[in-house]
Amino acid sequence: MAAHIDLERAETARDPRGARSTVRDAPDERWVLPRFGGPDRLRREARPAPEPDPGELRIRVETAGLSPADLLMMRGVHPERRRPPFTPGWDVIGVVDRLGHGAPPGWLGRRVAALTVVGGLARYACVRVPHAVTVPEGLPAAEAQCLPFDGVVARQLIHRVARVGPGARLLVHGASGSIGGMLVALGRQAGWATTHGTASTSKLDRVRAAGAVPIDHRREDFARVLARREPGGLDAVFDGVGHTAWRSFGCLGPRGVLVANGHAPVIAGGRRDWRRLAETTLGIAAARFGSLASRRRVCLYGIQRMRRRHPGWYRDDLRWLFARLGAGALRPRVHRTVPFAQVPGALATLERGEATGKIVVDVAGHDLSTGAPAPW
């Protein structure tokens, strides 16, 4: 069973610069990418603890999540990429231990989750107040870390973008992964009639156990399989692969929707796969052009782009997910928890496609034992 992290709150202090804090500053430590590349280029650096800017919260990070988006940022092929040097890390959970000038005092000492985009693989992270969401007491720490990125992506793909409801028939590419698994779980709760899920041969049993109908993408042509299984076409396809976009579009029914939400396989063998990148770009363009002559839709999704347009949606969706986790209605799959020192190796595992769930980094050094793998 995953352990909940309990930290004692210290007495509030104020420094001469006006920032308020619950603890004496400890040195920061973070993983830094000096130039674009893979996990082997990360360097562990010690620095003074950062000071929050006005209106910011400083989070003493307890856990951080790893995702394919981190790898794309590191390779410089993600739409939200930053120029090196930078610290990767899209999502964190921790305790607010310092307030920037003007930040409401009620945040001090509160456990929060945040979508950092970069900077999460560190002992401290600073975020704007609107970007922090309170984590309810009693949630299992590792499973809670599955929600600020992967959970919100899945929730928004279903309810904000595709808007498919009960009775729908769908395809989820990469159904054995963290986001794919969340899509299958949330879709089952939404009353979907049938969910088909692609995965590699060794992961088909996990897809089947989650409630989806598996398709072995290495041995089968998913488009031919679905033409046989679903002659009337699908209501939606969630394509987090990218280079399959055009063929995914062909699997849709007359009013179906293709949601393109990633392109992880553009990295192959630790390098950019330019052929796959070209296939992804051209495939999405062809699908969008094809939608003009039909009632089928093509939607491009990015969690940060969605948050910019609708900042309240991110907070609402994450609170909803935390409530489902707290009620026992949602069990995110944690592939593994790893200590802070093993971040490069964990990212390499992710890059090789070996993860079947979320990889959670135990930044604070607490025991986050997850026991036996949980179903989605």
C-alpha cells in the first residue's frame, strides 16, 4: 500500500526581504540539462535555495513525476521546449515553505500539486499562486503524483476535447502507458461501450486487465484490425503516438474525432527519429485537411496550451481527480518509485518504452513503497 507523507509544520518566520517561510533554508539540489540530449547528459548540481518572486510560492518538493514529455523537452522537440541549461520536470507535489511578496499567507505550510513544465526535478520549485492546487489529506503519495500531469491530460482529452460519452467506441494508442491507462480507466467510468488499446506484445495482458480490447501494434496493423472489428468506424481515437495520425483518422466513423496528444516515438535509439517526426507532421496535416471535407474532427491537445486558454479548468480537473482518488474510485498505476539519485536511469527506462505506468521520483527521501502493482 502506498504511504502518505506526513511532515510537521514548523513555526513561521520572516526574513529581512519580506518573504515568509516555515523552515530554515536547506541547499537546493537539482538535475540540470546543459545541452539538448538524453538522460546521460543530466548533471546533478547543488545550489542555494531559490527565492520566490512576488506572487509566487516556493514548494519544498516531496515527489516529482517523469513522463515522455520530459524526454521530448530534453531533445528539443517539444512545443514547450526551453533553451538549455534547464532543469526538466513537469509536475511536482510538495509543501509550500516560503512565500513571495504578496502571496496569501494561507498557503504557507500547505501541501500542493503544481504543473511546473520545467524545474520539477529539484529539491525546490517556485510556482505562481494560481498554478498551485491543494492536495487533500490522506491521499497515497505515489498515486497522487500520477494526477497533476497524466491524470489531468486524460481527464481533459475525454471531457474537454473529444467530449465523448456513454456508449462510445474508441481507440487508445499506447494503452499500457500512464496516460493511456488513465484514459481506459476514466473511459470505463464514463460508460464507453468498447475501448480498443494498442500496446506491445508483453503488455497486452495489462491492457486486457484494465478493461480494453488489446491490439498488438508490433504484430498487427491496427487499422486493418479495427476495420474488421468496427466496420461502422469509431467515435474517437486518442493518438499519443503521432506518426499513426493519418491511419487513425481513417478509423473514424462519420462524426468521429481524432485527438492528437503526443509524438513520443520521434525519439528512437536515444536520438531524434527524423523520419517519424516527418510522418507525424505530415500525418496530422493530412488528417486536418481530410476533416475539411467531412464531419470528422481533428483536435490537437497540449496541457500547457489548454491551461493558458482556460486556467480554471486545470485546477477544477485536478481537484476532481484528487476527489476520485480519495474516494477509492480511481487507482492510477505506478510503474516504480525511484530515489532522486536515480533520475537519469529512470528516464532511460522510460525512453526504452519499458514503463507500464507512472514513474514517481521520491525527492524528499520518504518511503513510497507501492507494493504490488495496482490495476487502473
